[in-house]
Amino acid sequence: MYPEIPYDGLTWPITQHAGVISEDVLRGLLEACSLCAGKRVNPTAINAYLVDNGILTANFRADSQQVDAWRDYQQILSELGLIFSTAVSNEVLLTPVSVAFIDGTISFEELLTLQLFKYQYPNGHKTQISPSLRNSFPEGTFNYESVAHMQALNGIQVRPAVLIWTVLMQLYQQGADPSVSVDEMQRYLVRATKNSDARACTAAIVASRAGTFSYEPLARARRNMQDWMKLLGATPLFNLANNRLCLSTYSVDNIDELWDMCQTLSNPETFWMPIGTTYKWDWFAYYGNIDLSISLIPNVETISDQNTTQRQLDLGEDDAQLPAGRNVNLQPFSEIQHSDVSGNRRRIVSEYDYRKSQKGRNLHDSMVNLIAQRCVANGASVFSDPRTVDLCARYSGYEYLIEVKSITPSNFIARLRYAIGQVHQYNYLLPHTYSENRRLVLAFTAEIPDDSWSISFVTEYMSMDLLTLHASNLKVCSNQELSHRLFA
């Protein structure tokens, strides 16, 4: 119970390279990854790209006598769930959230906010047991498989960004200074093992400022608290001022909505837990998804043409140019080659080629391929019309019209409305051969929370099927058993 800690060495480890993270660095690292995406890592080619394009310094290493910027900085990508860790996969595999960022579907600020607010302990990337941590236990008593298992077995379920925002919000509502220093984070915040400890954290900080008492700082936590402060200060929800982390104006203006978001993310049922032998892989599949639970993120881009830009955000470049009255011309489906998925055909883990990508299309096309492969594997005939219908599957006397949309938390509602109208128009334009046995299907390239109103709206009110991503796999929401058999 707060402020007691379950073991010595409790801290919130995250990348030690927080100081170099910027939009240019993340984009440059991902561009470098595209040189061997879906293949084994080629450090020589990646290092040359990073150095030649001025993305990162050479980091010449005395031990190898070689440039090795990739060795030093690739951890940034796996830490933020943008690639599967090279310790998990020998191939460079980009996750859906990183593809959306490169495609321009989500901004740098939105990416950072999504990934930092979803970041949690236990953590499938932070699993290595250091000798100092092992030695901090009485001899012969350390019997954990990994740090992730140790945290899970000790009841740790905390999302630091959510906890920090909640504490600052409570300080603000109490009329106290809504900011924290590294010292306060090291003494009070890091002691929390659950997000429900936020109120006790707040009370401890207020009391310590009044001089009532002071907890001892957790010795190993200071560097990690500095890293968290730097990263959160780069999001729209926080500011850095005078070496303190503060609530931003945006947070204050939207405090009620952000509170609801943080409450959802504090629910223990929303946490990933290490289960089975593939838990490391499962972590990146979970963490690399776009999560619509984190639903209130500002659009901080400069908009020169409000109407045009909003139309592109809501509909996407691929849909905005469709002329009215176009006929549907279905042809046998051919896999979209510029955005293939990996050898594991049941997941969206992309062989992303940045140089060949069409803006906003790569994640969309990966989802199209995944659904088509699933349908073919289950015995369906699959068709498409690149100019209109994404997919049409014929299976057991039924025809399924499938419309795929790339979405983010900020454009989901607009794209949902648009997709419904779009698929109904295609239903109207197609021949009536299957009109009585035709199912309309919406597919979204993100994970929609199980309690979202949108699921029952689509499946019950609209009597349609819904496909989403869950840990990079296809999730089926439908009232029809046949639909589950087709897409399972």
C-alpha cells in the first residue's frame, strides 16, 4: 500500500535517449528501417543512411572501430512500440502506429501522446533482470522469469503518464501549484504501484510542500524521472518550465474530458499482462496498435486551408477525389504489393517501403491484404475495384462488401460516418444478385475499446459487421455466425 514499495530498486525505466527524440529523428530512424523492412537488419546500410542524412551522429565505437548509430539508438523505436524489438524478431517489423505516423495519418504530437499514455508497467520490453536488481533480494529468494513477471506478481499496474497527469490535475483542483519537480517525482510519484495511488501521491506532495514530512527519494529512479519529464514535456498535454513538469493550457481547457480518458486507462482490465511463452512478441503487437481509448489529442498542425485540410483529415486523400455516380467494376483481388505484410500472414506487421508508399495508404492497404488473405484461407472468392470497393468476398451463398478505413482518435467519428455512407452507396450500385444475402462490413485500422458505443451502433443498430485490429490481429464483431467463420 502506498507509499510502501514491493521491492528495492522500484523505478519507471524508459529510453535513456529521451533527449534526442524529435519528429525528425523518429521519422529518420523509420526511413532507415525501411531499407530492410521485412528482412534481417543491415546495420551498415542503416548507419550510412542515418549519418549521410544528418539524422544522428556517427557514434564511432572504440570496441568495434565502426560507426554504430543504429546500435545505440534503435532502442528508441522499440521502446515506443514503433518496431518489434530486434531481440524478438530477426526481421525489421514496423507496427501499425509507426506506419500511420510515416503515412502522415497521425502527427508526431499525436504519436507521442498515444504511446506515452499507453505505456505501462509491467512492460514486455523491459524484461531483463540486472545483476544489481537480483542482488537486492535476499540470497536465494529471487525466482522471477523476468522483470515483467516480477512486476505482475507484485501487483504493479501503473501507467506513469496517466498517473502524473492525474496528480497534476488534482493539485490544480486543490489550488496548489500544478507542477512537479524531478525530486518530487523521485520521492513520491514513482512509489505508486497502481494508478489508483494518484490521490495518495497528491496528498503526500501537498504535505511535503507544507513541511510536514518528506519521503526518501528512491535511489535508482532519478535518471528515469528525468527521462519521463523530457518526453511528457514534448506532448501537448504538458509543459516544461523552470525544470518542472506542468499541465498545459490544453489540459486545463479540456480537464473533464481528459480526466475521463485517464480513468479509462487506469482501469486494471485495460492493462497488458505477461502470459505464455510469446509474451514479448505479444507486448509489441499490443503496444504497436492505435488505441482509440486515448481519444482527446489536439491537432497542433498549422492549417492554411481549413476546409481542404479538414476534408483530408476526415476522409483521407484516397476518398476525397471520388466523382459522383461511378460504377463498380469488381475484379479478382490481387494483393497490394507496395504494402505487404510479413511471413506471418495473420498479423499486420509490415514490410514497409517508405520510398514507394502513397501518403495515408500503407496501413490501409496492409489491412486490405490481411482481410483478403483471411477470406481466401477460409474458402471465399475475393474481388475488388481499386477505384471503389476495397473488397468483396463471396462465401457460402453470401456476399460481403468491405470498406477499410485508416483512423485515428481525432478523426474516427467522421470516418465512421463517411464509411457507412460509402458502403451503402456501393451496395446500391452493385447488381442485385446477392441483395438479399449481402452483408456490409466496416474495417478500421485501430483497436476500438470493447465498451465503445460504436460497436453496438454498427453491429446492432446498423446490422453491419465490424472488423478491427486487436494486437495486430483481426477482431470480428458481428451478430452473424457466418461472418465469424469467414473472418476468423
